[in-house]
Amino acid sequence: MSFSAGARTQQTFVWVSIIWFTSAVSGGGSQDVELQVIPHLVAQCGQNLTLTCNVSSQRQLGIRLFSWLARNQTVCLYGNESASEALCESAAETSHHRLTLTLIDVMPGNEGKYLCKLRSGQGVNDASTFVTVHDCLQRSGSSVNGSHPECWFEGVYPSGTVHWFQGDVNLTDSASTREERDPRGRYRVLSGLSVEGGNTSLAYVCSLWIPSEGKYLSSRQLTIVRRTKSSASMLDLQRACIVAWIVCFLDCIWKS
């Protein structure tokens, strides 16, 4: 009985020793080389965005490969120039190295995961940054065609829709809205409202709603001006007076 208990004690000690040794080896590797990145970055369309990867080591690294990757393609390489769509810069000190990727004129196509990867004499290390693009709006406009107010928003990202209001009344269900995607991954959102009667003394408001962010990005106000019968009659009278004056003027010239 005592022999069995002693064997179990010895076996337990062996397993604990193995687990401790394994943890110590893997932990020692991560302590020798440390990669530091910002996990999540956010940008608006048209901005420049900088991604930085810092490497520090307690020993000489012996860098074999140090790069930024996007969609499994190298977009920035340590010590090399990059393409015109991005700016790649590197710097080195005694125990620190830095690789900086600057995305120029950020667009929705730049959104996604960027991987900083290091291959050195200490092994392979990597860390990732996720880039999100939001709050993009290039321009907007509106017009009124008779009793049909319309508005549009261009260069929109993420995807959006339009809500219509008149005062506290939501008129969105009576509107027609469509969305088109441009070559750079942004959207053009167009919306029109058919107004039949109702109170036109209050302005109409069309607002760009971004469902994925739960907020309005922009709004425009439209006013419908309707001609009354009295104003139309006055305009007709003014036109008649002008025509009569022209006829009299020409008649006087002919007689002279």
C-alpha cells in the first residue's frame, strides 16, 4: 500500500515537472522577443492611417524577415521601399526595431486585418492590427420636383439608408430609397418622397442612417413651395400687362 502511494507521488511529481518545464520554455521565448501593435485602429475615408509594429529583444535578433501583411500579401517590408498606395518606413536601435506602414487616402478596401510578422534568430513572432473604416461621406444634395422632395448622399461607408421626417412624424415608409456602390467600395444613397396633400408649411428632413453603427451621419432640410390660386392669378395679370405695354410701344413706333 505504501509502495503504491509512493509510486503515485513520484508519478505526480514527474508530470508536474514536465508541465513546469514546458511552460518555462515557451514563456522564455515570448520574453526574449516582444512585438507591440495597436490591436484596433479606426479611420475615415480620405485620411492617412499609420500602423506601427515595435520589436524589442533582450538578445541580438538577427532579423531574417520583418514585414506587414494584408490578405496574405506583403505590403511593407523591413528595409525596402513600398508601393505608392502605402508608405513603408523602418528604424533600428540597439535592442529595438520599428516597422511603420502608412495607408494613404484610406478607403473601404483598406479595411481588415493587418499582420506584423517577424522571423529572426529567436524564432517566429506575429501580432495583428484590425483596421475599421467608418463615418465616410463625401457630399450630399437635395432638390424638390413639384411635390416630390429628393435627396442623395455620396461617398458613404458603411452602407446606409435614408429616413424621412416632417416634424415628429416619420414618413420613411412612404419613401423610395436605393443604394449604388462606387468603384472604391463606397455607396451612393438616393431617396425620394411622394407628398400628396398634407401640411406643406413644415419642412421635410431626410437623414442618412447607418444601421451598422446605429446613428445618423448627415441630414438635409427641404421645403415645398406650392402656388396658390391668388398668386397664379396675379402672375397672369402681370404677364398680360407686360404684353399690352409691348403692343402699345410697337404701335406708337409704327405710327411715327
